[in-house]
Amino acid sequence: MNLKRLLLAFGAAIVLIFVAAANAANSPLPFSILTARTIYIDNQSGFAELTNVAYLELSRWARFEPVESAAKADLTIVLTGSSYVRVVAENERPLYDAKKVSVRPAELPEAAPAGFTRVTLQDVKTGKTLWSGLVKTDGPRVKGKLIEGFREAYDQTDKIRYKR
């Protein structure tokens, strides 16, 4: 009789471990994101207005404090468009190779299709991409909410954490 109870308890423990592992694997974001407090907006889209939109949405959400440099941030939101824009110093010649398909640096997130902006969430310490989504934009104008997909993924992660 005791052996049956022991086996039943052991089986139940194994099932609970697998259920917890499955919940963690289905989490849209790593749980470490829930402890982040500061966020930096890195706008690589070529439209300065998108920085303002992202800043206003983050301020309204009040979950993260936007900061002025990546060095002070826990997370970075990178906004990328379908083109790549970078500052070229006056005494520097632009690098252009007609044979190359793209001059976009490898460390930047993938370019967005025309008419969209890619919103990518990255961990500042590791540089790892934690989440990425596309938002319909018309140049600097946003069709909807810029960080809505990130907010939804964050809320799902938060719900999964409290389910346990």
C-alpha cells in the first residue's frame, strides 16, 4: 500500500515538473525581463518622430523608465525601417559598394519590409534579442500603437509567471 502511494506521489511530482517546464517554454519573453526597470530607445528607422511616439507610449505605460543612453538601461528598444541611415562625418567618404545588396551592419536587427517598422527588444548586457515585431507605419506616422505587441508579450509573460 505504501509503495503505491509513493509511486503515485512520484508520478504526480514528475507531471508537475513537466507542466512547469512547458509553461516556461511557452513564455513569450524570458522572466528576467520582469525585473528590468529602465529602457533606451535606439531609433534606426530614419524617422525621428518614431522616437517621440515610443517615448510617449512607454511613459503612458509607466512600466519602464526611458533613459537617454544605452549605458544606463536594462533593455533597448531598436526601431528599424526598410532602409538604413547612419551619420557620416564631413571628412569621411560614405562606404558604398554597388555589388553589395545591403550595407546594413550585422549587429542591427533585420530590416523591416516597406511600410513597416520593426520593433526589437534587446538585453543591453548580452545584446540578445528578446522579442521582435512589425508595426504598420507610413513613414513617421504609426498606424496603431508602436509598442502594443511588446506590451501584449509582456502581459502574457507576467500572467504565466503568476500562474505557477
